[in-house]
Amino acid sequence: MDLSGLSGYRGLLDLMALVNTYAAVVGPDTVVVKSGALKHFAQRCTPWPGR
């Protein structure tokens, strides 16, 4: 799934909603998303303490 053009905070929310919908309908084993907004978000995340 190529979701080019979805950027910024609002784009990230749209991306997550689209991925959740797609996963619920199709039930794929793997979803690959190319998204600058998601990459930026993931780089700023930290692991949950104790995990």
C-alpha cells in the first residue's frame, strides 16, 4: 500500500485509520506503509518502561 502525500499530524491520523480499516477487511499478514509522517513519529517513540 503506497500512501504518498499523507504528511503531518493529520496525515498520520488518516494513515492509522486507513491501515486499521484495511487490516480489518483484508486481514493481511504484512502491511508495508511508506509514510514520512509515520517514520518521523516512529523515530520519536521510546519503548514502554519494563518491556
